[in-house]
Amino acid sequence: MSGLTRRDLIRSAAAMQMLGLLPGSALRAAALAGVPGAAETVLVVVQLSGGNDGLNTVVPWADDAYHRARPVLSVSPGAVLKLTDHVGLHPALAALQPVWEEGDLGVVQGVGYPDPNRSHFRSMEIWHTARTDDAPPTRGWLGEVAGGFGSGGALPTARVGARDLPLALAGAPSQVPAIGSLGDFVIESSGGLSASSERQLLSTACTRTEGRSGEAAFIAEAYAAAFDCARRLEEIGKSGTAGFPNGGMGRSLDLASQLIGARLGSRVLYVTQGGYDTHAGQNRSHPTLLRELGNSLAAFQEQLVRQGDADRVVTLVFSEFGRRIHENASGGTDHGAGNPVLLLGRPVAGGVTGHIPALDGAVDRDVPMSTDFRSVYVTLLDWLGAPAGRAVPGQFDRLPLLT
Amino acid sequence: MTRGSFAAADAALAAYDGPFGEAEAAHLLRRTSFGGTRDERREIVELGPTRAAIDRTSPPDDESAYARVLDALAPLASADTLEISQSIWLTRMLRDPRPFRELLTLFWHGHFATSVTKVGRTRLLVKQVDMLRELGQGPFGELVTAISRDPAMIVWLDGNANRRHHPNENYARELMELFTLGVGNYTEDDVLEAARAFTGWHEHNGRHRFNAHEHDEGAKTLLGRSGALGGEDVIAACLEQPACGRFVGGKLFRFFVHPHPDDALIEAVGARYRESGYDTLALVRTLVGSRAFYSPEARRSIVKSPVLLAVGAARSLSLRPDTTELADRLSGLGQSLYAPPSVKGWDGGRTWLNAATLIGRANLAAELARRAAGQPVEELFGSAPADHVQALNDALLDGDAPRPLVEALRRDSLDLPTCLRAMLSVPEAQLS
């Protein structure tokens, strides 16, 4: 394929779609006719739960101390997908190479917070609340701003791919919807009527505001928005997506792409992938997790291009902490501190920023923090047009992470 | 607040002596018993409002049938899995002949919100909730003392990290902010000193253990008290504050009566609660027998939590849902028992509702409707459309179903499950 990159192909597919030459696009265009919000920015947060081993994700391949510290787990320089003269991606993330080559992958090294806490629960709480003090953890950084996305869409903020609400989304004026799958928006039948007749009946029963006041009127309006949401997702579901890997991560990001495509006013979508607590036998599980992650993120980027949303979506990938520099005696790694975060999307300024020191004697056991995660947050919140000062207490520098 | 507003508050808390028909009985049943059947409504009408309030908040005369249900559940209780534990608690709510004790337990579970997500051991959560059930109706002080020693709570709020030379203020802060006083009624110094008083209140192997070695015996000063204070003294100091009556009494008012009491009403409720020695059952009986309780602003003023919605519907219609499946649906609707979203509990009100949970509520209604086949509801409500439309309207909506819905159901002679689902989905059915 001389000269023609995968990205070129995707771009031409997007152009074809714009001209109505791809199956499904006409359907989608019809579904979206006159829908506002098609130009609004969207943040997709991907949480890697358990403490992802950042040193085996963004590998410091040129640092001998890394290889010495990890006789079993280190990735050989020849296998690393080199990003710079110092670091490169784990080979299981090969699917992200085209994203990198397009300048749509940003890596921030050494992200964390002062006085790292090694408890999963507490460290995740710090990332979710954007606070290190011991104020009661009742509101999350994204929940705090969820009420301000007032474009009238039904799903301004959503948990996607599972139904548990992370603390990051707590404290919103209305509980953030948790959407396990498109099936959650399918209106079930009670058995007596055809599906469409029953929906008609429910609409009659639930959505009228005449004759209702107070809470009942509020609920009737919310019902109208919910049924509208269900209808749009059904339409968008018919047009389908392609190329997502099987597994939770692929399904979650597939669903996220559909929600964005359905123009439901979505501004923040929250996805998680578990299993990163690799204390033992890390080589059996970690590359598999990374492969699922990389393949899913790459498919997501491709789908965003295909559906014409790539210019407005940024994906943030983070974990509650990194892991120790030295592997342990069980072929695993224990809880650490500083860690890379990844940013993906066309609005992202591609490249490696942030900094980790050489992992020699000067560094004890952990990758130190050099960039406060809250600097990443406020940069993204500014880009969303959300009040960063409300979501993230304190003063943090903005970073040149976006173009 | 003026003298007039205090007089109005006292009048609002006076015993209700107005009309008392099936609609009032249904209101009382929703608020004290999740909901009730037609027979229960009629029974209550006979009693009148004051005796009915006492009756629905008292144990039943004959508990033998329910005791057999509990016996049958007992072997499952050792399973220590979240799903089974949730299912057992739902079964209690569905089958207890006087489910007020479960409703109040649910209230306290939201108040002293502790989640298995951090605690890890489901059985510790179950034991905590058993304790809330046992002590929830009595003096609030005993409940606070028990929760301060509760193993799940100690794990949840880092009690084991609270040591003589390294006080951890997590529990002390929540005790004041969320459990007894509310923001603005204590200082940061009070929190620090209270944390010292609770040093050594540890958990070991699933039990409370007072670790004297890690207890700071030095002098402390908080909330106007000084001395070598221990945790019990902190609790007593908190309960002495008028703010405690207002904070906890006000929360009971908003749960049982309506969400918008004014300051004078909160003041009056708080004073009664504190002066009674924090007798929770006495306060709740006053509240659910009061004029405020039957006022227009109290009717259908509270957005039902998912548990209230499902258990209320099942009890009103004598349905026996699959509690395992039900627990799963309720989690999807935002209320996972033993796993509240944060130490603040469930925010409640409109926060329950969004596009996904409304579809989920309508689908919960469909699930209950599908299960109605072959259940007593068929006999009770009749199979002729004219009969069951009216009967369901009375059972679920006090006869106030939206006109267009009633007309549509009658015109098309729709079957019982379809009518049931529609009636249970409407906005009015989401309100208590």
C-alpha cells in the first residue's frame, strides 16, 4: 500500500460517508437531521483499574536500569514500538502505532500527585475527586460539572459499558446515567401488545405535562427525553459499527461511539477496564489487557473518523497509580506511584511530554511524580468549556496537550 | 423565625384529625410499609389515623408465618455473597407483615452509608444492617455508639489507621458532618480532637476491638467539653447539640413527610427529638400521624427510590418477584443494597431520575407485569378490563391515573399485564 496510510483510507471513508456513499450513513443522517450538538467537544475517560504498569506500557527502553530491574518482565528494545529515543509502546499496543504516526497520540510521563497513596481505593478516590485532602469524598471531578452541560441533550454525561457509577461522576444534580449496553434503552414489552403499540401507550401514559404539576410534571418531561433517547439509539443501532474487538473494552468503546454518533448531547463518557493489579505472573495477563485496550482504542478512533466525530473527541486513559520499578519474586509488580497517561484524538497534540528520570540509584523504588494529574484535568476541562475551578480545587498549570 | 412560624410548626406536628379514607390509608401505607393491599387499606381506615400510625409501626400480633420465612432464609445467610445478601434483604421487605422496621433500616443504611466496595466482606455489611434493624427504632445515641464500634464502619472509615500518634480523622469528620450535626455546626478543631478521642477503636477479624495501646488518653477539648475524652464522650457531646436534633430529625421528616420543611418546622422537630432522648420510634409516630403528613404538599411529594418503587408495587399487588433478578435491576436503577455510592448515601429526590433509569423503571414495571400471570393479582383484580383498570388504578394510584391513560386502557380492552405495566410506569407511580 505505497504511500496510502490507513489514516488516508479512513479519511476517504469519511468523505464517502459525507457524500452518502456508505451504507448506513443515509440512515444516520436522517436520524441526526436538525440535531444540535454535533460540534460540541466530548471527553471519553478510560479508567484502567488496579494500577496499570506504566513502565510496561510506555517502556523506557533506552534505560539499562529498567532492564536490570525487570529480568523477567522487561520488554527488549527490539520489541518496543519506539516513540522517542527513550521510550516506546509495549508491542501489545501495536494498534496505536498509526494513531501515533498521525500525531493523534499524546503521552504524559510521570503523572501523579504528592505523597502517593498505595491503597487502590484511596488513590482512585484521589483521582476521582481531584483532591488529596480528607474532605468527604462525595463529589467527583466530572460529577461536579455534569450539571453545566446545558445543550438540552438527554445524555450529557454517562457511564458506559457497565452500570456502576464511579465516584468521579458523583455529585451531579441528576444522577448520571449508567448504560451497560444499548439493550438498557430497549423498552421491554409486558407481553400483551406489539412493541410499537406498547410504546405508544407508554408515551400517552408518561410524557404528557398537561394536568401534571410539581414532581409529576418534571418526571413527565424527563420521560419524554428518555423515550426520545431510546428512539435515537435504536436508529443509530441499526446503522451499526465495525471493527471493535470482542471483550468488555471493545464493547464499551463501541457503545461510546454510538452514543456520540446519536447526538444525544454527550460531553463526558466514562469507560473502565479492570484487571491491572498484576502482582503475580504479569506476563500472562498484562499484554492481553494492553492488546484489548490498544485494539479497542484504535477501533474507536477509526469509528469516530468514519462517523465524522473525530475532530471533537478526546480520550483520556489513566490508572490510579503505576507500579514499582523492580519486579517482584512472583513475576509481577507491586503498587507504585507516578504513571503515564495517554491522550488520543485529533484535537490532541501528539508527542511525549512530562518527564521521568533515569531509573538508576537516584530513584528509589517508584517512578516519581513530575506532573500533577490535576493539570491534565484542568486542561481538559477548559477544552470542554467546563468550570475547571469548580471541579478541581486549587491552582494547577495548564499543559500544552491539545492543539 | 417568628413566634407565628413556631405556632404554625407546632400546629403542623399536631395529630391529624381530618378525613381518613382509602386515599389517606394508602398514603400512610406507602410511607410506613412501602405500600399495601386493598385489605390493608380497609383495615387501616377502620383504625383511624392515630391508631393506624401506631399499628403500622408496631410488630404484628402474629409473627409465626414470617418467622418461618426467616428460618427458611437462614441457611442462605452464611453465603457471604452480595447477590444473595441483597436478595435476602429484599425478601424481608417483601414478606415482613409489618415492613416498617425494614423501611427504617433502609433509612439508616442510607444515613450511615457503608459500602461493600471498600469493606470487601459482605457479611460485615449484613451484620451492620442487622444492628441497624435491631437498634434503629430506639434512642439514636445507642445507634451512634453501636455504629462507632461497628466493624464494617471501622473498615469503611479507616478506624484501624486511627492511632495514638497518628490520628486519622475520617470517622470523626463523618460522625459530625454526615451522621449527627451537619456542616457548619462544628469546627475543624472539633474534628481533630474527636479523632484523638476515637484512637484505638479498631476492627480485628471482623470484630470491634478497643486497642488501649493505641488510644490517646490525653486531654481534649471539643464542642464545649474538656477532659480525657473518649469516643463515648464525643458522641454524647454531639447529641447535646441542638443541631443534632435538627439534622437527624430533619432528615427523618424529609424521608417520612415531605422534602421541603421550613426552618421553624425543622426547629420544632429537632427540639422534640432531642427532648425525647432521641426516641426515633416516637418521633416517626408523631410525624406519620401529623397534620403535615396529610397536607397536600406531602402527598406524592417524594420521588420513590428504586427499592421503594419495586417493593411498594409488589406489596400493593401481592406479587412475588424473583428477588435475585430484582436486586440486579435495582442496582441498575442506582440503588444497590449494601453498596451506597458514597458515605453520603443516596442523594435521593430527582437525582434518581435520568434517561436510563426512567427506561429502567418502565422496564421494571414490565418485568413485574410479566410475573403477574398466575399470581394472586389475577384473582384479586379480575380479568375483565373494566374491572382491572379500576382496581389497578385504586391499588397503585389512589384512583388518580391520568385520564388519557384510563381511556386508552378501557377503549382497547387491554389485558391485565399491559394495564399493570402502564399504571406502574406513570410519573405518579414514581412518587410516594
